[in-house]
Amino acid sequence: MVSSHGSRISHTIASKFDIILASSSPRRYEILHDVMGIKELTLMKPSFAEDLDKSVYQDNPIGYVCDTSRCKAEGIVGDLKRMNCEQGKPKLVICADTVVIDSNNRIYEKPKSKEIQLQNLKNFCYSKGYSPLKVVTAVTIIRWKCEEDYQIRKTFHETTDIVCDDEIPLKLLEDYVDSEDGINVAGGFKIQGMSAMIIKKIDGDYYNVVGLPLNRTFMAIIHETSD
């Protein structure tokens, strides 16, 4: 629950900006709306295809997630321009992208099938070369007013290390995959719910694994809206 002081700050920001969360993730919405206390929040689904060539990022997987976040946010601004929005409060577009990166710099996004999801989980738990995993979320914030260029653009990333339990029963992984709970998230597992049982240790921001680093994002929003 957000503190009364945090709620006042969030209300002040919302009074100055139309805040747009460029995401279809209910978890990111909850972090902004319920935890940060930003109640006036518009959702827009990014139209960017998320098809950047991963081979270009073999030595820089974090660059991949940062560029994806940036492209998704810029796509939202493009969509707003095509909507011929009316003059009014400037827009604050907040966009994030999350991936899982293993020790070999392999990037894991949403698994495309249950078979891939199960193989991911088996690798994470039983292959020593895959531990610890890095969950990386990149956040892009764009401040924009109708018919103007971007006023402020900021992209940052947060990394949380996760160690999976190598003694977790295979049956639990199979049951989790059958539940379809993690099929729509990076790597194929969530930190909240049943799949949290496979996680032995976490080092870093819990909310970053959920989909949006809490402290970094809140402070970035304050910074970008302070002048």
C-alpha cells in the first residue's frame, strides 16, 4: 500500500500530466496504480513488433531489452500523433520490457509453446550453467506534448539475480507448465504464485522481476516531472 506522502506526490504528478502506461501487463498496472498510488492512468498496448535481431546483441543482451523498451515507447508516441490528440496536459509515457538472461548471454522472452517453457524451466533449475539468472527490466519514460517533439526521454535498466532450486521435483515444473500461468511472461515463470517455489534466492528488486522496478521507476518519474 502506498504511503499518504507517496499518494500526494503521485496525485501532484497526475495533475500536471496525462500518464500513459504503454503495456498490456496487469502486473505493471498494479505496481503503478496500487503500489505507487498513480490512480489516473491510461493503458495503451504498444504496437511495436518486438522483433529486433537478437544476433546483433550477443555480447550486449541488456542493450536488446533497452532498445526494445525504447522502440515500444516511441511507437506509442507515434500512435498518439496519429490520433490527433487535443492540446492539454503533456503526456508522460512509461514503457517497460523484461527479459531473462542466462550466464551465456542467451535472452529469454515469453515462451512460444509449453514445450519451450518446460525446457526453459528445466535449464534454469537443473543446468548449472544457467544459474544465477538475470532478470532485466528496461524502462523508458517520454515526456511529450501534442504537436511537439519529445521533451525528455530517459531509458534505464534494473537487474535482479535469481537462483533456481536444482532439487525441485520435475513434476512440479510439469504441473506449472500445464497451469499456463507463466506462458505470457519472460522466461516462462513468475516470482509471485506457484512458480515462486522454484526460486531459492533473489538478489535485487522483487518488483523488477514482477515487471517494473519500483524505486528506480518512481524516482525517475519524479525527476522527469519536477520542472
